[in-house]
Amino acid sequence: MLRTFDIVLIGVMTAMASVTYTIKHRAELKLEEVHRLESEIKLEKDTIELLKADWALVVQPNRLERLVNNYSSELKLEPTLSTAIVQPNELPMLRSQLPPETVADAKDGAKGASAKAPGGKVNSAAASKNGDTTDAEIRKAIADVAAAPAPRPVAKAPPLLKHKKQEVDDIATGSVDE
């Protein structure tokens, strides 16, 4: 009896040693992965700091002013007038804010197509001359027009600047030109 018990204990001890080794090996692999990820994070942080320093050099006002002076004949830059800046309420309406278009009935035919306003609504005055609408339809059309939001005025945008050619600036910053 003692021999079988000893053999069973040796088997259990061997199994526990193999399980312990497997757990230790997995923990070491995870630790290596953590170290690898930490080094990648440190590399990314260093890269970000380098790019921030590079950006600080690129956007220095003295450098930008010198570049503007050097390339003023090619770029033809002008100061922006305060009246050229568009306010949000001056922008045109979004398509989702436009009133829905009404579709003319099939009986209207060509007359209905000629009586449509640019927004897709039926022009009640033109339709009444053709004798196609009733007073109730005219009143409804007037109420629809009165209830519709007024279109926003469209402001003209300043013309876009066009670059003739791309040249590298004379300051060596180590950055890539766009």
C-alpha cells in the first residue's frame, strides 16, 4: 500500500511542478509583452515631443513673416478684411432645413410644371391664372409660404489662394514640407 501511495504522490508532485512551470513561463511571456508595450509607448511619447518641438520651430512668427516677404509676389497674399469673415447666421441653409418639395398631381400635367416656384412649391398666383386652384388651395399655399423659414443671405467667400510652385524654405528644421 505504501508503494502505490508513494507513486501517486510522486505523480501529483510531478503534475504540480509542470503546472507551476507553465504558469511561470506564461507570466514571463506576459512580462516581456508589457516591457515591449512600455518601450513602444515611450517611443511614441518621444516622437510626439519631437514633433511638438518641430512644430514650434515651423510656426515661429519671425520665420513666417520672412517667408511671406520672400514669396509675396508668388502667393499674392492680402490681409483679410473684417467684413470678409462670414458669421454663422450668414451661411446658407442646410438641405435638411429646406421645406419639403411638393409634387404636382398628374392631372396638372404641363400646367402644374409651369406653376412651380424655384423651391419646388406650387406658385399659387400662376396656378390661379390657369384656373387650376381653388381659394382654399391658395390660402393654404399662402399659409405654407408664411410658415416657411426665411432663407439666409449667402455671403461671398474670398477667393482661394493658389500656389504656383512648392519650394523648400531655407530653415533646416528636419520637417517634411506639405
